[in-house]
Amino acid sequence: MGKPRLLIVEDDADIANMLKIYFNGLDYEVDIAPRGELALEKTRSALPHLIVLDIMLPDIDGYEVCRILRTNTRTSHIPVIFLTQKDERSDKLQGLELGADDYITKPFDIEELKLRVQGAIRRSERESLTDPRSGLPAGRLIEEQLRRIIREQDWALLDIRINHFEAFRDVYGFVAGDDVLRFTAMLLTEVVDELGTPSDFIGHPGGDNFIIITKYEAAETLRDRIKARFSEEIQTHYNFLDRQQGYMRMPTPDGGSIQVPFMILAIGIVSPRHQTFADIREITELAAEARRMDAAK
């Protein structure tokens, strides 16, 4: 697993910087947003594993930030811990009603905050809400989306797999492999932000497999842009020699080596426009078959 990503939404620069230094020292990747609108922008561009959210902000308050996060398909799963100077029952209830995961009052014990952050992230992963490497929705959240769309029309599901990923990870190591997964998650988010809609869903079922649920009309455009950008940008994950020769060499058990192409994406698309689905298992099976056909081209 890579470093857990925290977003600290706090307009008091001293508190924000203190939290950043403290959690950086615990091997977290920490970003800071002093305003609510900036927090929403940062969350959309790179999903954090958890948000520490001050209620009193200079533009929109923390309650509104939390409400927007919870009503957006792509951010509704992110754990939120409210941070506030208030200690009134009504404030706590309002935060919990909006879907906050926890609530801590200033002045706070930083060790207590650490334990609450660790507990919220562990719960999210244990309940199969997010993939620990990408931070994207996983297991149960993906299943919920599939159960939702099977009752609807005009959607498309993109089944995405990184071909040659395992060979890359075997040669370059697990840390480099996790970097590729995080890069892919960010690329998918950027392209969906550019060409999709706020209601589009991005999930990470596990390993080198991702999914996008979008409107039927956007599916092929998303597919083409994602594949083109991935093929162009993935080369930065290889060393200079591999980039120069245009492929990677992988050791074999007999002491030799074989030539392995650079990673590319295979993407299959399914939609009720062209298929009928009896249950969510058929959606995933037909999408995987479409993806395998794309890989064979």
C-alpha cells in the first residue's frame, strides 16, 4: 500500500501546518485547503483516503462541504472527521446527519486525532469501501452502483485493465507498481472530469482492474481519450534505457530474458443499449469479455 492521503481543510495556517508536519512524520501524504471550495476542487482531482474538515471556513462552511461530498457519486465514500471549536450537541448531530464519520473538538489532543484518523481509514478498507492504493471505491460500493444501474437505462460500463502490469511490477517492484495504480486512478479522474459528468462513477475492483460507469453517449469518447493518454504518459514510469529501446526485458527462470511491451489499457464497454442483463454478475462478465476482445485486437 502507498502512503495514505489526508486532506486537511483548515483556514488557521498554524493548525494546518502543524497537522501537516505531524502526519507527514507518520508517513501520510498530506495536502491542505484553507477554503471549502478549494477542498472540493482538490478532492475531485486526487481522492484522499480521509478528510479532516473544519466547520468554520471563510467561504462555505464545513457542513456544506460535507453535504456536497456526500451527494457526489465519486466522493460519497470518503471518510470525514469534523474539526471545530464548538462542543454543542446540535452541531455534532448536524455533522453526523450529513454523513460525517467522526467529530473532534478544538483544542484537541493530536494523539487522539491520530487514532481517529487511523481507525476511520481502517474501517473504510475493512468494509471494502476503498482500495488502499488508489483510494477509489472498491468492493461493496461498486456492487451498490451495479445494483443501481441494472434498473436504469442509458448508461455504459467501461471495464479497464492494465495489460503487462504484472510483468512491470515483477521487474520494477511493488512500490513502482503501486505508483502506476495511483497514476491510473488520477488519469481516469482527470478524463472523467473533462469529458464525463459529476454523476459518473470510478471504481477499483482490485489489482490492475478499474471500472467507469458513465452515460452511454460519453463512453466511446472516454475510452479513446483514456487509452491515448495512458499510452503516452505511462512511459515516464520506465527507466531511460527501456524508453529508448521501446520495450522492457524480463528475466526468465533459465537465466535468459524475454521482451515485454510497455503497459497499455484494454477497455471493454457494455450498455443496455446493446445487451440485456439478468443480474449484476452478467454485467461484469460481459464487460470482461468485451475487454478481452479489445485486448486481442
